[in-house]
Amino acid sequence: MVLEVGIELEKPWFDLESYRKTRLLEARYELELAKRFLSEDLVRNAAGKVLKAWKALVAALLVDKLSELEKMFSGYVKLRNGRRVKKAYWILAIVPTTKLKPLASILDKEIYLYTEIALSLHEYQYNGPDKESVLSRYPSDELTKKDIAMLIEEIGKRLETLGIQSRI
């Protein structure tokens, strides 16, 4: 697999379309890694990569929902360089995992439901399988693999619809 190097994440407050394109490419690359890790039975790694692919896809889709983002996240954030940007743009640039569910609620119902799977996989990535389901919702790797595969398929379909083809 050959990855393009030199791609820098465009800040959304500079150029929204470049930001969207970069996030879609990021989703494709992370998806390819998730597929590879899953095929090699590296389940926790695959869970992490499919979450990253999902976050990148959600970020790209949120570009069209900037007005809703501005209502949800009003005010400004001061960056390390001293520059002030709208909080909505900052949230769009970062897409914090802790904000993923409210961000997904701005999009369609399916995105919202798949986000719940992505967040469950994030939990699994850090805690692994747990037969008692105390630290993780997944009692086994086998159940986790099904959710990873389901999310991989959904991301692939959405990327294809948006004109981004997988290279695997």
C-alpha cells in the first residue's frame, strides 16, 4: 500500500473545501489500514483505525452543517499562536471523540447510529474484550470483528458515494 505523503490537514477556517477533501482522503487511508489490520486479526488496532476513519468521514460531512455547528458551539477559542477562531471551526478541525455523538446528531439518523458503534469500538480499543461487559461492551473479539466489518462497509459505501475510491 502506498500512501501519499506531504498531505497536511487544511484548517477549516482557511479553506472548507480543501479541509473536506483532506478529511475524505484521511478516511480512505484509515479505512485501508483498518481492513488490513482486521485481515491480520489485529482487532484492537483495526478498532482504532476504523474509529479514526469514521471521525474523518464525519468531519468531512459536517462541513455542510457549519450553521448548525455555530449554533451548537458558539463563541471563540484562542489558539496557541494567539489567533482567535470560532469555536465551531475549532470543533470541526479537531472533532473530539467526546463530542462525536452530538456532532453526529447534526447529520442523518444512520450516521448517529453508526457513531454509537464507533464509540463502542473506541472503548474496546482501550479495554479489549470483557466477558463480564464491565470495561467493554464486547465480550469477545468475534463480536467486535462483526462491528468493525459493518463500520468498514458503511464507510466504504459513503466514500464511494462521495467519489473517493478505496485502493484495497
